[in-house]
Amino acid sequence: MVKLRYAVLTATGATREVVVEAVDDAAARRCLRRQGMMVIRNLGASSRSGVWRFSCRRTPRFDVYTFTNRLAPLLAAGIPLEHGLAVLEEEGDGESGVVRQLRRGLHEGRRFSRLAREMPEHFPPLFVGLMETGEEGGCLPEVTCELRSFLKESREFREFVLTSAIYPAIVISVTLLVIILLFTVFLPRFAKIFEELGREMPFLTRAMLGIGNFMQAIWWVWPLLIAGSVLLYRKSRSSGRLKSAGDRMLLRLPLVGGIISAVQTGRFLRTLSIMVRNHVQLLPAIRISRKVIENDVIRESFAAVEDHLRGGSRLSTILGTSPYMPRGSIAMLKIAEESGEIGEMLERIAGESEDEIRLRVRRLLAFLEPGIILVLAGIVLLVVLAIFLAIMDMNAIQ
């Protein structure tokens, strides 16, 4: 994104100088037209303050899977890389700015993998490593097709997890809303009837009413707690001790910790299998595969792999030192090392790990959904029982 300065004519007929943050001149002009302004002239790059600033935020975010999914069939059909990028650029979607930069670099004689490495915000290390392998081995179309398959499987798995979490999220939200209404609206209004009688309420009713009064008294804490949780989560996603502590805590959570470790390890093994099967040397393949692990604790468990490989140790022996490797995978790797099919075996282990993750997620949701309903039913039962005891006490007085 660059900042460009323009002299424009507004809808009211006034002339104004504005600064637009966009990918290029064409995108900036489109942004101004959407704002109802007509460009008079381009004043060049922005270096001044005190002018109106606009930012073209409606441009869709670059999606590496969509880009690879469109590029792979073009390369497989024998279309040269530069011409394939030109076809993608003509579509004029959110990828056009990135594609334009790639084409410009190719015209300058630079390699595609080098250009992708200079844009880490768009292209992950796996993409860069495989593109470099495809360029060196002359098999860029095949590597791109395999990369597309990997990105597709990763997206499908991510969508499976997100889709599976929708119903529990709705149930939890409704449960919290019902609990808040019971304790802050329904119970206090019902308690006024007994206060007018001037009689002491049963213990359970007083306890429920006390919880409701407490929730009303500290209502201002809940927005602060939500905002603090969001800020803490964002802070914990950046590098540092807080992130390491958060990652360590997530791994210790019952049920959820096992799923997280399986997801991270499976991603590492899947990436490593793709690199090995495409004839990437083992040391750089390990280095790139470790970068896809987001959990600091799990990533550190594979930190010594490169050093031991340089020392002549076998891959199965080194990976076996990590407590997060799937059960039985080390024995399978030892067999693969003897047969020379390490890449295929890693892919098989990663596939079995992903199948186990799906099974764990289904089991977790199978326990979570009825558990939430039972908790809500228990709370409602306590509230109803508190009201019933109060009514029975009132009838006894009469």
C-alpha cells in the first residue's frame, strides 16, 4: 500500500487536496470515485500533513489458496508463469495488486520464489519453499498442483472446526443470556411480592436473590472483563513470554489441549511430507516446517531436530524426543527410513492424525452440547425451586 496525493473536485463543487492509501494509482482513483470525488490531477506520493486522508479498505484481502487454485490449472495447461499471472491480473479482484507486483518482478528478471519471499504477509514459508523447489527442478506446475491440494485440505479442515463450533457457541450464548435474565430481571421482580408481605424468604430464595443482586451491582465489570479478555488474547498471539505462557496453558486444558497439540503436530508433519516428497533437502524442509507451528511450546520441542540431523542422527530418533508426536508414528518412520519412503509415510501419519482430530472434535461436541443443556436445566431448576419454596411458605403463612 502506498500513499498518493490528488487534487479532486468534491460533489459540492469544492476543490480539495486528499491523500489516498491504495495499492496503485488505478485503485486510488476507484476509491475516490466511490467517495463521490472526481480526480483533477495526480500530485504524486504523499509527503505532507494537514490534508484529507482516505484509505481504500474495500479491496478484498489476498487469499493465497484462491491465488494458487487459479494459478495451478493455468500452469498445468502449459501456460507460462508470466502469462498466467497476466490472466489473473485481468480478473481485477483483490489479488490484482499482488499479482501486478509479481509480474513487475518477473519482467525485471527476478525469480518467482524470491518475489514471494519478499511478501511474507501474503505467502507462507511453505509456498516459498515449494516454489523454489519447482523452479530448480523444472516441475513448477506439478508442485503448484500439490500445493493447491494441501491448501485445500487445510482450508477444509479449518472450516470443519469452525462449522462444528457454531452450534455450541450459539447454545453457550443462549445459556448465558437466559441465566442473566433469570437472575437480574425475573428473580428481583418476583422478590418484590415477598418484600411487600414483610416476611422472611426461604434460604434458597434469598441465596438466588443475592446472586442476582450481586450480578446487578457489578454489571460494569462485565464489559471491562470482555474488553480485557480480547486485549489479552491479542497480546498473547504476539511473540513473547505472554504467548509462551498462553500456549503452555492451552496445552494443559483437558480435552482441548490434546486437540491443539494434534492439530499443530499434524500440520508440521503434513508440511514436512510435502517438502520431502518434492525433493527438498531435509534440513531446510525441517526449518520451513517448524515455521508453520503456531504453538511456541510444540515448536520448541522440535528445535533440536536440525542440530541432531547435522550430527548424523536418524529422523525417527530425533522426532521421537518430542512428546507431541502421534502414538506409533516413530515405529512407522523407522520402517520408512529403511524403505526410503519417508515422504509418503509422513503424509500417511499426518492423514491419520487429522482423522483422529476430527474424531476428537466430534466427541468433544457430543459431550459439550448436552453438558451445557444440563447446566442450564440445573440452574433453571434451582430458580424454580427457590420460587416454589417461597410460594409454599407464603401459603403456609396464610
